[in-house]
Amino acid sequence: MKAMMAIAVGMALATMAGVEGVAHADSPCASEQASIYFEKDRSDVTPASREIVDRLAAQAKSCRRAQVVADAPQGALHDARANALRRSFAQAGVHVVLASSSPLQASASIGEELVLGRSAVLRVEPSPPSS
């Protein structure tokens, strides 16, 4: 029973990672946002999340002036998860800017048991033209 529950939760997380809040834009330089999820008590980037990292990194590289901003989940594994995000984007050839936690994560006491407490929000933001 526990194994079936773990499989169901894993499939749900993989599905949410691929669908969560990504709005495809007409321009490769438009803003885009996605969420990825870490497994409970883990800091490594899952294969499903790695696909999202790779896609956002490719978008950022196609728009030379774009930057990637990551909002890593808070909690005991914050530093390890932030470093995992930094490494994943570096492997894809993109520097990531780590932002402070979202107001929702900062204001609510979200435990590790809840999926939201293990989510990271990733954004590709076009940089404004330099003067």
C-alpha cells in the first residue's frame, strides 16, 4: 500500500512539475515561470524537474539578455536545494540569480510534508536594454 501511494505521489509531482504555471509566450524573450518540486528530505533535482531547468535555460540562452531567477524553498534543506538549482543551471550553461523566498512560503508555516513546502519557483526574465 505504501509503495502504491509513493508511486501515485511521484506521478502527481512529475505531472505538476511539467504543467505548473508555465505560460508559453510568442517571443523567446518573454517572461516565463515554472515550478519544480523536491522530494521530501531530498535536495537533488529530479529528472522531471531537470527537463524544466533545461527548457528554461535554453530559453534564457536564446534571448541573450535574459536572466533566470530562482526562489528556492525555505526550510532545513534550503541551502542544499539552492545549490542544487545553481548547479543544474550551471550545467546547462546559465547563471541563476537566487531570490528570497516568496511571500506565501515566508508567511505560512509550510511543512516538509506538504508539496508546496518543497517547491521552487523559476522565472526567465528579460533584462532591460542597457543605456
